[in-house]
Amino acid sequence: MSTGIRDKVAIIGMGCTKFGERWDVGAEELMVEAFEECIQDAGIDRDEIQAAWLSTCLEEINVGKSALSLSTTLRLPFIPVTRTENFCASGTEAFRGAVYAVASGAYDICLALGVEKLKDTGYGGLPNPGSNWGSLAWLWWPNVTAPGAFAQLATAYAAKYRVPENDLKRAIAHVSVKSHANGALNPKAHLRRPVTEEQVMSAPIIAYPLGLYDCCGVSDGAACAIVTTVEKAKDMGKKDLVTVKALQLALSNGEEMGYNQWDGDHFVTTAKCSARAYQEAGIKNPREEISMMEVHDCFSITELVTYEDLHISERGQAVKDVLDGFYDRDGGVPCQVDGGLKCFGHPIGASGLRMLYEMYLQFHGRAGERQIEDPRFGLTHNLGGVPFMNICSIAIVGKYGD
């Protein structure tokens, strides 16, 4: 019988670059920057790494289709290296590969690294999805934009729960204000200026009701993790272990687009994925037990709806919780403690590992002004795709034994 991943694997080192418009470096330099911090943090030698996973989504732009770019850039010792890609969940997919490899007993120490260079494309948003979406891309994708698709999510949510227009605008504005306040405290964030509710609500509209400050930016960055078994970590003298409590993945199967049960107001994958993750982690009441979260805030409405899909806010109550400050840094379940995609941007292959990096810092008491008091469980959430067809990846980490 399967027993899940809980407390079988420890994170012994992590690294993260500064995210932003990194015109001065290429993907390879970003890999080195993240890796150097990570391996120093782990306190191991490069030759002790037995297998590695590289995540990048848009391989044609920078690193190529194979995993050779990681192996050659880091001069890894002729070990197995695998490249993973699963849209915006790519970084967490690399982490999942490394964690499962260690948990299986196949390896003692593994590396997961995610990187993406997007600014070099010269494109204002994400490039054309091309063949990744098959016929969908060319038949009707030209009529769909990311802001437009998620704006429809906002209007569907407001319609279903009869949310007054001004309440919805204030709530999604508060989501952005909260994230910018956190990002201003993070030296590795791309955007580090606080914003006011008035600034957010009066900003130019991108796709109604989403304005400029409701959309995350485009940036470059890399992040990585080194993992091993709990037993090996103890043998290495590691203290206050941060272990993996759950790793779950859920992909749309077409029901959202093909049937009438889904009314466009939530993410089916996140609701199912999070329920499985809580079961694996032994969490019975996420609203009380989750200490902090990093969720996929590609747009402010995405974050707001995700609160409900994660079973933390009741259906239709996320607006109230947001306006009450429940997800602020000093609230019940702080969200986007590092600033989120909103302040880091979204170099696709790196984002999932960047989220885990913040959780790792928090559990080791190294988050500076952002530090959460005595966290127990930290959750990360990635969402790749659009509301009607997507990929959801969830990781839960925490202190060993909790």
C-alpha cells in the first residue's frame, strides 16, 4: 500500500537568484548563481550529488531541449540529469523528481534546479504557446489572452456569489497591495515598491476588471534545492530539518470545457489536488494548520479564487477574508510572504522552486523582516495554463516530526 512522501525526504540546501531584468547574464549564469548559494548552504561537495533534474518551460529560447545545459554549466560529475517541463508547474516537477528519487532509495542526494530567461524574448508577455497546446493554439488561442481568460474568471466568480463590483475591486486590489508590501522587504524580488489601494484601483485596465497592478510581470531567475533522506541528513549533522510533507499534481482532463458542471468561477484541479495533499500531509483543518502559503498569483483574481480552492476560505467568502486581512503577513494564513509572482515576476521554470525557497528560509528563521513566528506547515501552489484547462502542483513542507 502506498504511504505517500511525508517526512521521508529532507531539504538540506536551497539557493535563489535575484529575479528581474537580468540583461547582464544568460541562463547559465543564473544557474550558477542559484547553485552556488544552494551547495554552500547544503555543506556538501558537488561530487556528492548523484542525480539532478532541470526545469525550464520555453527551452527553445535559452537552454535547449536536453538536460545537458545543467550538466555542463555546473560541471556535474557525469551523473543522470533529466529535464522536466509542465507549464508553470515545471519547477515543482523538477523538485518532485528529485524527492521521489531519494525516497525510492535509488539515490542518496539529488538536485533540482529551475531557470528561465524571458526578458530576452523581446515579448511583453509569454510567447506564443505553439505546439505545446496542439490544435488549440492555432485554432482559437489568437482570440484568448492570459489577462482576458483570467478576467473572465473574475466576472464568473462575482456573478456566482453576487459580489458587488466595488467589493471585488477592493479585494483584488488588497491582494496586490499586500504582496507589494511583502516584496518591498525582499532583496531578491524584482519589484520592491509598496503600492496603495488607490494606485491599484486607478491603474489602467488591462482586461476588465483586471488593471495593471493585478497582473504579474515578466522576469528572469533561477532557484534550486538539494534533497536527501532524513536518515542521511541526520548522519550529516543537520539540525532542525525541513522535510517534505506532501507532493501532489492534478491535470485537467477536459471536463471543464466539455461539460456544464464547471461554471468558470474556480479551478477544479486545485480543489482536487489540495485535498489529496492535505491527506498525504496529515492535515485535517488547513485554515488552522497551514502557517503560510505561496500561491500562483499570475493575476490577483487567481490568488483570491485559489484561497477557496485550497479549502482555506469557504466558497464565496474569500473576498471577506481578504478585506479582513486574513492573508496579510500578520493575518491568519499569510500568503505571498516573499512578494509572490506579483513582485518576483514569473520565469516559468524557476517559480515553483522560488516559492519553496521562501518556505525553507522561513522554517530556518532566515527571512529577515518577513519572518513568520514559529511556522508549522508551508504550502506552495503552481497553476499552469488557463482556467478551463490547467495543471496544478502543490507541495507542503514543514519541520521534521510535525
